[in-house]
Amino acid sequence: MADVSEVPSARERAIVRNRWLLLTPALAILIFAASGPLLITLTYSFLTPGDYGGVEWKFSTDAWFNVILQRDIFDDTLMFADAHLSILWRSVKLSLMTTIGAIILGFPTAYFIATRPKAHRDFWMLLIIIPFWTNLLIRTFAVMELIRNEGTLNTLLMAVGIIDDPIQILYTETAIMIGMLYVYLPLMVLPLYASMERLDFSLVEAGYDLYATRFAVLRRIILPLVKPGLIAGSILVFVPSLGAYVTPRVMGGGKQLMLGNLIELQFGQGRNWPLGAALSITLLAIVMVALIFYVRAAGKEEVPHG
Amino acid sequence: MIEIRNVSKAYGAGKSRFLALDDVSVTIRENEFFTLLGPSGCGKTTLLRTIAGFVDPTDGSVSMNGEDLLKLPPHSRPVNTVFQSYALFPHLTVRQNIAFGLEMLGKPKAEITRTVDDMMALVQMTAMADRQTGQISGGQQQRVALARALAPKPKVLLLDEPLSALDFKLRKDMQIELKRLQTETGITFVFVTHDQEEALTMSDRVAVMKAGSIRQIGSPRDIYDRPAERFVADFIGDTNFIPVEVSQIAGTVAQIKLPSGKMIEARAVEGATGGASTLAVRPEHATLGIAQDALMAGTLKNIVYFGTDTHYHVDLDGADSFVVRAQNTPGNKLDFSVGDAVGITFPPQVGQVLRD
């Protein structure tokens, strides 16, 4: 029986060949679109910066050296590049806080929507999705309007008499975090909602029936079952936060740089394309490492979702 | 043990207001296998969920041994539920599922391990202890759900149509199994089903429900032999209904006149009235014979063979139809064929005069 089927006929070989032919356009796009820019960036990071931007085709590891280290102008001593490191730390810190904030706000939101009657859920989802469809810049300026010194929040607090002087929120790290939280919250709510909608709520009842308090039901039953959604949401919020450019620019007022802004600076005013390229690859590496750690940690207890 | 007094549950408001439970009162006794039986939508599950605490009644009281249950949230009530869909936790193993309730009660580790082992032995699932619940069959899931609900040793076990998802053979086995578990553990079982056979074979007492209210409570034999009203007689088993004239009722004995004009004694349900009424006769309580001297005469319309017994469908002379069931024992061969004139007879005090 095996010796008959193991030899592919001419017809089968033709089918396999045709499949590869049909796949070629898609594969070509994938290969060029995914690895092309990456290879260019990687190449640039090992070249010498040109005088007016661009690169000179001369091999150099200076860019990589400069990512975290710098040489003193006067006595040539090596030291850590404080500016880069603080921007790196700020990016990671704000992205983590944004992710945690998105979980805190997004989890109850998704749970609320998932427990509404089926007919009403679409309406609530629409309220989440409409801002998501709105232009990023407009959304960011809307948040800015809320928190600036003469904005809604401060005016309201002063009118009620809780504060006498406006709280300076805009152009601080808090402002960047609020901005990113608002912009990326739907990316947390959507996957969380998707896994909560599939949650069998008789399991929640079974938990209550077996003497579990509300908190125990949340921790022992709901959380483990919606973990895939929680992981997906966290990744979807953390990754773009880390590379965010527009929000830190607008909300941070150019004073609180994040990695995205630093990279842009090198390609623009800094005229140091190799350093910009090296920083980009660094950002990519951080994202990859974070993802690997996160998926490993989360995947330890395998959850068969049914 | 469980006192349910005048419990009502309304859903919606105004015109769409719907009474899922309509002034239900029932007392469930200690160590009893109590069944709530009725068609879907009759409120039996709502009543069960009221005891469990998932439904808050609009009116009435529910108490257990004198303690008001309605004041307690579901996780504080000394009752456990076997859910219709089992609701096993998919992220936990069989052992972890069974241990869940004990852990929530904060029992010591050693005691949990011991109780879980006992429970797994009780439902014969020891070999499957470390399987995920998705990796075991429906019947095994059923056993795990039972063990999980029994492990915290509740005073009352609530079972919401737990056998409906099983195939016929397995259901038969589980019926016997459930009855055994109830006897062994001494726990009160409140069992919800729409399957009359399940109700009759397992229960100590059955409450037949319709449209949110309990129509009759009694032992399976009471319910089957002495249905109080047409709905109960019709829902449980097969019944022939004959329009009769009740001339006199003395206690539980009624003198009735059949459509054929013949007089006979029948039993009267409490609350049955004189005048035009309905007589219920079970098909196996009547016998088929020659038309002469029979209580009622008619024409044999159909003969249906069932293996253990045969059903004879007779068109009575008054246009009503009547089914006689005869056991297919050796020597019990009725020599009739379709189209024959036949007579139907049943002894006195076999028919039941219904309430409505």
C-alpha cells in the first residue's frame, strides 16, 4: 500500500509545481516587505553618517557603540550615554504603565460589554471602536484639550474649588501615558472582549455555587480562561506604545522624548542615519525579547479554551 | 428541611410580564430524592435556581432548617449544583475540579486530598484524576460534575437535568448510579427533569409542574396511578380520557355513567365534582374482549406491536378513541384483527375521576 502512494505521479508533481507558482507573488511581497526594510536598516547601522544626512558607504560600528555609550569630548573617557538610557528607560516604563492601565480600565469594560444582552453588545462595542477609527492626531489633541492648564479638567476642578491653580499635566510623562492609554485602550478591549464573549458564564455560576467569593471567581475562573485575550491585548498595547511617536511628541511637547522621537531625531535634525538605524534595531530587539518572555511566562499553564 | 413558601418570580413588566413561578409552596424533606418534573418552560429550573441562589424570587420565602436562604448569596448556601452542561472548569484537571469547592471553603490540604480521593472512588474516576476535563467522555464529565458537587458535603444537592446530554444506555446506568449515591451519602437530592421515566424510577417524591405552578406532589406510584388532573395524567404515561357523568361522590369513590350508558364505580380525586367530568384510564388497566357485555364497544382500528406489549387502538361507538395495552406473555394472544367489533372492560375503582 505504501509503495503505491509514495511515488508521486506526474499529475501530482504538476499540481505541486502550480501551487508554488500561485504562491510566488504573495511570497515575494512577504519576503521583500518584511526583510527588505529590515536589511536596509541593518546595513545602514554599520555605515558612517553623511555630512548632510544619508550615509557614506564606509563600514563603522560607531552607531552601535553610540546606542548606549558615549566618549567624552575632551578626555575621550568612555561612559554610558545618559540621555539615551533615560529615554530607553522612559519608553519601557511608560509602555508598561500604559499596558497595566489598559488592563485595569479595559478588563471591567470588556466584562461589562460581554455580560450585556446580545442585542446591546454591538452598540457598546461601537462606542469603543468609533474613537479607534478616528484620526490618531485628532484623538491626541482631544486628550490634550482635556488635560491642558486651561482645559476641561482643570477648569472643572477650579470651578468646584478643589484646586486653586491648574495642575500641570500636559508636557509631562503622565500626559504621555494618558494619551497612549486613550489611544491604545481599544486594542486591549477588543481581544479581551473576544475571549470573554466566548466565556461560558455557567462556569462563573459553578464557581459561586462552590463557595467561591467574587474575588475568587475572578482570580480562579475568569482570569485563567480569558488569559489568551489578556496576553493578546497586552502585546497589542505594549508594542506600539514602545515605538510611539505622535503621542509623546504632542503630549510631551518635545521635552519628554521616547524611543520613537529619538529615532526620528537622528534621521532629521541629528543627521545621523546610522545611529537612527541602530536605535530602530534596538527597539525591535527589545520588543522581541519582551514578547518572548511574556509568551513564555503566560504559556506555562496551557489553557485549552473551549 | 427546605421550606418554599408562596414563591413567585416575574420577568419583564407591563404586557410582557411573565410569571416563571406562580405562588409555589413545597416542603422538601431530609434525605429525600425529590424530583421537579414538567415540560420545558414550566419553571422547574427557575425553582431550582431559586434554591441555589441564582434567581431572586419576586415574592415568597425559602428557608432551610429554619434559616432564611434568601438572605444568603449563592456562595454561602450549603447547597451544590450539578449543572445541565456540567460547567466543569476547562483549565483544571479532574482532581482540581473536584477539589475546588473544598479549597474555597478553606479546608486543610490533607483533608482535601482525602475527600477528593474518596469522591473519585465513589464515582469511579480515580484513573482519570489528572486528565483535563476536555479529554474525558460525556459520561465521565457527568461523574466529575457529581463528585465536584458532592465533595463539600452539601446538605442538599441540586441537579439540573444532569442526564439529558447522555445517550440512552448511559442514562439508564446513571439513573441507578444516582439513586445509589443518594442512598449512600444520605444527602437530599432535588432533581429537575422533563423525562417522566427518570422521575418515576429514581424519586421518592415527584412534583409535577406546569406554567410556573406545582400541579401535584406525590410518590411516583401516586402520580402515575392517581393523577389529579388531566395535565398530570397526560404528561406522565399514556392515558385514555373518557367524558363521563358523575352521579354521586362518597369520599374517594364516585358513581359514574359512561358514554355507553353503563354505570361503574371509579376513584375520585380530592376536589372532583359531580356532573360532567373526565375519567382517566391507563391503557394497561383495560382489557379487550368481545363487544357483548363489555363496558364500551367499538371497532378495532389499529394494532401496534411493541415487543413487550401490543397496543390496540379502538374507535369507540361515541367517536372517541381508546387504547388498550396488552402484555405479550405466552398464552396471552388476542385473536382480533383490524375492523373487528370489540369491547373494552376495566374493573371498578380503576378509572380516576379528574379534577378538571
